[in-house]
Amino acid sequence: MGVKAVVYDRYGDPDVLRVADVPIPSPAAGQVRVKVAATSVNLSDWECLRGSPAYARIGGLRHPARRTLGSDIAGVVDDVGPGVTRFRPGDQVYGDNLALKGGFAEFALAPVSVLADKPAGLTFAEASTIPQAGAIALQGVRTAVAGSRVLINGAGGGSGSFAIQLCAHLGAHVTGVDNAAKQEFMRSVGADDVIDYGREDFTRTTQPYDLILDMVAHRSVFAYRRALAPGGRYRCVGASVGTLLRVLTVGPVVGRLTGRSIGVLAVKQGPAHFEPLADMCVAGRVKIHIDRVFALDEVPAALARVGEGRALGKVVVGVA
């Protein structure tokens, strides 16, 4: 029996993707098979499609390690592998299936450890927006406090729109940085100030920041140091390999010498790291902003919208 999946066999632009009939997967020990209802698009999907930055090719230097992208899944457990007692067929689940991916398909296999029970107060589409973006936002702004000055670079996307709201609720002063088309959106979710990166370099500020969360790092470590107040903290999530290496190696030294903390955000994965945000969403304290919902055969357009920086909040692929 065949099922539909969006597959690719080589790195490239969205036109390398195609819908194909694939065998229905069978869960191994410790896995469940999920009938996918919705999968949200992350920048990591775009990077794995393009094979760039180079770390996106880990496990598959010349060809993709996984033929089907999509890690943030939400759906219904359809079958369970040997030894699985945590979930049963019919359970509604969601999670970040980063290792196996496979969410842009009718069925996906996922380890039990990455999944959580979907809150009844969220739709499948809403739940799919939370796992990866929520974990990044929660961990990225965990040191924000009332009155602190926070800057979020790439704030108009999924993680950024969550991070803005988390900081605003704490009483921090939030500056959002993104392209010209996202300025009003960032304000609407709680940013006090906004910067169009095409017109202004946020590292040349007269009022340095206590916390910078950078989704798209490409400046020098010394520029980030300049933008931080004494005792300030800079963490990047996404960057070119060169920038990441400099932040990892030079960043701690430069930071320590000047009383600042400069480094890469090592994002912890799993339900414990995204369920707190889901609880806030159910309670109405944080809003989920879905930019657009695409069909399975529109995955190329969905990925392009995120990869080209046009999405306001999260893009979702509705599978079932």
C-alpha cells in the first residue's frame, strides 16, 4: 500500500521536491507511526533542502540523509512499535521529530521520546507550530527580566514572534529586527521598537542590549560585543558555519574579557522544553500566528516562503 510523501534526492531549490507514492512505514521498537495532520515549516527544513549552511549536510554530505523533510509534526498515532506503552493508536500527539523528519507526508515514524499529548485546546495546525520554535524561544530569552533591554534578530518568524511575546509579558523592552515587510507585524505581537535590517545595523546602537537572541547571525563577534551592555548576553541559533565557529571560539574569550557572554544557543529538545509554551498558548498568554496553511503538494511554495523570509510567524502544511 502506497502513501503520499514529498521527497527529494539532491540538495537544491524547492523545484527538486516532488510528491511521490512511498511504502507505508512500519514502526520499529520505541517508535510510533503518526498519521500526520499538520507539519509546520522551520528554517532548518529550508537549510536541509538547500544543503547550506554546511552543517545541514551532516549525515548526508552529497545527498540528503532523509528524503522527506518536516520535523514539527502533529497528528494521530496510527500504530506502535514493539515495547511502546506510552502511546496507543488514536492518541493525538505533536513534537519535533528532528532526527527522522518525514512530516511532509501522510504518515511519519517518530520515537516516543520526542512526542507529547496534543493539548485539547489547540488545533493540529496550531500544535505543529510550537515544538521547535517554542523550544528556541523559551531557552533563548530565559534570562530576560522586567526592565531589561532585549533585541531579537529575525523576530518576524516563528521563534521570533514567540520570543517577542515572552519578553513583553515579563516587562522587558523588546526590539525586533527583520525585513521591511515585517515591521508592523513585529509591533503587533509586542515589540516596543523595530529595525529594518536593510536600513540599519542593530550592532551600531547608542543604547546597548542586555540580551540579544540572533536567528540569522552573520556579523563579527566584535560587532555583537559592541551591541551588548556590560553583563549582557548574546546567543545565536542560526548562522553561516564561519560565523558559528567564530562565535563558538572567539566569542567566549571576547565576552569574558569585557564582562559579557557571547555564544551559541545549544537548544535542548523534547517535550519538557516546548510543553510550557503550549500551556501558555492554551491559556491565551501567548498567541500563535499562522501566516499561511499550504497543502501537501504546495510544500515547495511553503518552504520558499519561509526560506526567503516572507512568512509572518509560522507557515504550516496541512496534510490531512
